[in-house]
Amino acid sequence: MRGAALSLADAGVRVVSPKVDLAEAAFGAYVTYAGVTRDGATLVAAFGDGVVRSMAADINPRMMRPAPPLGAMTLAATPDLDGRGVLIGTDDGRLVRFAPEEGMRQLATVSGKWITNVAVHATTGLRAFSAGRDVYLLDGAGMPIAIFADHPSTPTGIAFSPAGDCVAVSRYDGVSIWTIGVTGSAKELFWHGSHTAVSWSPDGRFIVTAMQENEMHCWRMDDGKSMKMSGYPRKIRAVAWTPDGAYVAASGADTVTSWCCEGDGPASRAPLEFGYVYECNVTQVAARPVGRTIAGGYGDGTVFISEIESSDAVIARPGQGAAITALAWSPDGSLLVAGDAAGALATIRVPEPIG
């Protein structure tokens, strides 16, 4: 895939845009998670050596300090319900909440299994995590509510519906949709192949999965119609929706691709593209919480930002050789956080619109 219009950034000029303010620090271990808490106050990052670090979101990343020892590797994490903490799943089967003023607090444990996916729904106060073939549902106090058990294969992703009344679980050959508080079987969305991540559109109209087969699959929820989005040279490891649900962006190509989901959905539409990097693919995408702006992280460490409908990307971080492994915006869209495979953590302040 290639965009029709190439900016100077696309052509290889490696100069950070004056529209952003970049700062970073090196920590020497693969970044497994980086994000900002829901209140916008704290940046939290987890690393492949098992260390979790945090700092106030308005300072330089060189000021990050280690959290109390977790004693395990972070496999999945997401900002927690109350705005001040992060929910962490570990490789020793623990679900842990971390907040700087509280330290580490264990919420659940599943012996002998990895916790590979976590999700929260702030409005309903629910948390979900997967371990083995099961998905566990907890309330805001950490008390168990339900277990969605015995999926046909190991869950690879979990996502709450926008209303918080359902949980979608991706796995081999499709998606299982569980209705919270209703006994019985899940609703099944079938498409043959290995589905590796799942995302529900903010307006609830679509469910999209990433697939091992270098494509995405989309289901329209009102009538069950399924649609394939293909043509990717690499596996899609990240998808992100614009807050209005109009576009879903994906990694996996040599540009950031964004599919229009207005009207009947992405079928028979080509994606919009921006940000070409020579002999390199997009590894992470993140949607700004306001407008239709996407950030893309690449296999060489480059970070581009662009309005989807502009195609004129700006460089927010030049490539430094290590792939971007984590990418997230602050809740107000003023700060972008990027981590890479070599352990660099960058903060990119974006005080004005891009495009």
C-alpha cells in the first residue's frame, strides 16, 4: 500500500516538526506498555526486564522512577477505572493495579497461566482479563462477577461494547460476544483464520479484528454482514478508532492505513494512507482522542502524526533503529507517548492541531 501524495517527511527528511516538542530517555529494556492515566496526570511504562516506571505526565521522561517491584513481566496493561492507576496482567498469572500513591495491589490471580489481555469499562466500573481459555469479569472493587469459559481456543483480545453490556473475545475462527448478566452461550461471529486482536467501534456499529493472515476482518453489528480488509504485507498488530467511529486505522503496511466506516462500512472502499518510510512497516497506531488524527509508529522507530483526510504527515520522532512497540495519547490529546524495542521512551507534546 502506498499513499498517492508524499510529503517531504515521506521522502526521507528526518527533521522533527516544529509543531511538536519531543523529549526522551533510554532505559535499556523492551517497552511492553506505555500510557497515561485517565486523569491525565501520570505516565506509566512497563519494560521487558519486569520494571514498571512512572512520572508526572508534564515532565521530562528522564525523571521516570521505578515503581515498587512487580516481580513479573507485564504482558498487558490499560488505564484503570478511577483515573489514577493502571491495570496490569502478568506472566505469573496476577492481575495487579498500580498507582503511584498506592503502589502495587493484587486484584486477582490465576495459578499457572499468563494474563495476556486486560480491559476496563469506566462507566459501568467493570474490569475484564483473560487467562488460558477463560475470560474473567470483575467489578470496581475487584470482586468476581462472571467467568466466560471454555472458548474454542485461547483468547487473543477482549473489548467491552461502548455501552458496557457485552464483552467481545477474539480467538481462532472468529469472535465470541458475551452479554453481561445473561446466562447461556455467546453469540459467535465466524471467519476462518487466526484473529489476534479485537476492537469495537465507539458507536457500537462494527467489530474489527486483526488477523494472523495479514488482514483485518469487520462485522457490521446490525445485520451481521462481514467484510475483509486485506492487502497488508505484514501482520497487523494494532488497530485504533477515531473517537467518532468514522475511521479505523491499522498497522501492518508501509503507510498508516485508515478505513472509512461511515455509512455501510469499509466494503469496496480503499483506505486513506499517510507516512511512507522506506523499507519499513507500521508497527503501532493510536488515535488522538479528539478529531480524526492518527499517530503511527514504525519498525525503525519513526513516529508520524497526521489528520487522516490530509495525507500530509509530520515527523514527531525520527527513526533510531528500534521498532515502536507502544504508542498512546493522553486523554486530552496534548501528549503522545512512544516506547521502542530498545527501551527508549519518548514524550511528544502536541499543543496544536496537526494537518
